[in-house]
Amino acid sequence: MKFHGLVLGLLLFLLAVNISTAQYSIKVKVNGVNDSTMMLGHHFGSKKYVVDTAHIDSKGWAHFEGKEDLDKGIYIIILPSLNNTYFECLIGDDMEFSLETDTENYVENMKVKGCKENLIFNDYQREMAVLNRERMELDELMNKHSENPDSVEIIRNKIIENGEKRKQYMLEVIANSPESFFAKVLNSMVEIDVPEPPRDDEGNITDSTFQWRYYKEHYFDNVDFSEGGLLKTPIFEGKLNYFFKNVVVPEPDSLINQANIVIQKAYEGGDTLMFRFVAAHLLNYFETSRVMGFDKVFVRLAEDWYLSGKAYWVDSTFMSKLTERVMKISPNIIGNVAPDLRKMETYDSQYMSLHLVDADFTVLVFYEPDCGHCKTQVPKLFNLWQDTLQHENVKVFAVYTQYDKEHWIEFINDKDMIGEGWYNVWDGPYPHTNFRNYYDIFSTPVIFILDKEKHIIAKRIDVDSITDFLEFHRKRLEHEKQKQ
């Protein structure tokens, strides 16, 4: 294992310090290492952080010590001279122990003194190494004999058996030390047992979604949300992300419901760091998502957990910025009626309002002629509308976002973007529509699609995706109509 590049800072919400009179004292020796120093770090999801550095004495020992408790977690001993290679140890209740190993095989040659939990952790690593090698061999055999159905069936059964061995070993470790921190780590990795779906008297499945719903509802059963040490492992963050990427239906209302359930678990768990991390992680996850419509989840989480005052750790500066962000996104969430843009001036000095556009679908585009992307995408949109969309009762409300009318008209004429059903409009010499805030326009071009009643059905979509989106939307409406 190699660790390239040490991350030097933590997010604001992770900067809490747990003051304690206890001390940690960890001695480490790695035979075959010629470093003058070693580093002690820990996992935090997919990232790793350094918390201490120790000099290596003449006998090869590095001594990490401090006057404050280390948080529980899976920690790493980093060897700078070996390209930041590292091996793992465990910090639980025992914070005074020694580790000795060598570079040939850190795990197999590990000697632990003074920490029962690290002995258990090392035994676990050794057993997993054996099972991992067995699984890799089975995968190779599967590829080699993929054309032979009988062999495939035999190998598949052995793979299942390998997985059962792994699970049973983990359960045995948990049963032998159920109150230990490592038991909580392992328990969070154990997959839940999903019952068979219900069947009728003839053996037919009566609920095809039963197993998925059961898995979703019980996904976090084995996670102890009162244990903040789970954050400093490579496990919890990945499990959290997997749930929202692969288990929950990727639809805003479902995601809002499940996100609130998970944050509530962390809130009720009582561990301050766990609650802060889950709330902040999910807020950031949905704010930065590129999936259309997920900003609705961001807004709801911000309202439910931050603007409500429950996120007591954030300062006024953060809260002010978050409030402003929510205010700009809220009016243009998918499903909302698009804010009307009233009495916008057309290029030929007439007046037109967005809600007066009579069409099955309205494409609302914001652009400026000097934007490099606009120069190609807006004429491209016009050609698409002229060749195809206008024949499907789609009209375009094209909003010029700047203030030089002559420059704008020159652009329209140069690109020949004039046609019945294509409305070239701007806010006029005296801006009054507040379109930047209503539609969160901080760059251009930006494209929205509205239905006949002017509900927003797509936002920040690119020109090449419009035709496919409209086709998909029509099919979905037809499917919903048939179900009624």
C-alpha cells in the first residue's frame, strides 16, 4: 500500500479538539527502514491525515507521544523513505503499546505488545489476506473457465463459500469482544441478511420490491452512530456514499427523506463529530452533485438542519452565504412554476412576458454575445429549434443578460436568430425582472425547459441533450397516464 501526498488540513467541522488528561504513547520499530523519522496518521474516508511525527532512535524505535487522547480509528504508520508506504494499526481504548515488524511483510511479521485490540486487528488482517488471495485465485479461474458452464457453477459456489467464511470470521471476532471499538468497525462492514420475498400459494413473488425496500430500510442497522471513531476509518464514508449512489432511488423526494433519516440517526447517536460530519457531508454531496434536480435535496437539508439552527457549529459568515445560496436556488427548483419575467423588451422594442408564451414546452435560455460558449451554443440551439423543435410546439425565450442593446441586436442579426416562436428579449435599459436571482444566473449560457403550465422540468441542460430529454419526458408522461 502506498500513500502519495499528505493532506495538511481538515474541514472546519472536523477541527474540534477533545481535551483529556490521558496520554498516548506508541512505539514503533520497522526493521529494514533507514528513515530518520516516521509519521503517524489516520484514515478519514478516502483521505488520510498526519497527526504526529517521531524521530527514530539509534535502536530503530520511533516514539509517538502526546498529552491528549487520540480519537479512535484506524491509524497508519507512514514511512517517508519508502515512497510514503504505510501499514495500519488500531487506536481504541488502549493508547500505550508497541509495534514491531519489517518491510518484507508488515502484517505477517507484526509483533504487538500492550494492546489486545491490536492483536485482534492483526489476526483479522492476516485472515483477510488469506481469504483475499483465495478470492483472487477463484476470480482468475472464473475468467479462465468462463466458457464452461459446469466449471463456472463450481467456482461460483466456492466464491460464495469464500464470502461466507469472511462473514463468519468477522462475526466471531465481534462475538468475542462485542464492546470493543474494533467490533463496532467490523459490525459496520457486515452486510445485513435480506429475507426471501413474500410468495403466494403457488410460489409466485407477490412483492417484487420487497428485498430492495428491506435492504434500504435496514442498511445502517449495523452502524453505531454514537461511535465517532468510525469516521476515522476507510469504511464509513464509503458506506454512506454507496447508499445514496446505489441504494436510494435517485429522485429528489426519496433522497430528501433518506438523507433526513440518516442525519437524524447521527443526531440521536449523541456523538458530536458524527452528527457534524454526516450533516456537512450530505449537504456538500448534494450541493456539488451534477445530477439535475439534486439541488432540491441541498435546499431541504440546508433548511432542515442549518437554517433551523440545529447546526450549532457554523459561524455567521457561513450561515449568511448558505442563506443566500438557498434563496437563489429555491425559486428555480425542478417542479416549481418558473418565476415569470414580465414585460421584457424584445429586440424590436415590443414587450413580452415568459408566462405568455403559448407552447407545449418552452426553452428558456440566458446568454450574452461575448461569452465564448454562447457564441456556439445559442446559434446551435436556434438551428435545433428551427429544424426540429418548432414543429413540436416548442418555443424559445432567449434572454440577453447584458445592457448593450446595439451589440445584442448585431449578434442576433449576424447569427440570423429571428423566427416566429423564438423570442429575443432583454431586461431593458431599466432592469426590473430580477432574473439573475430568480434563476441563479452567475454564468452563461444557462438553459431551462418548462412544460405547458410553465413548471420547470429541466435546468442547466446542454443543447445536445434537449431532444433526448423531451422524448424521455413525453414517454414518462404517457407511461404515468397509462397507469392511471
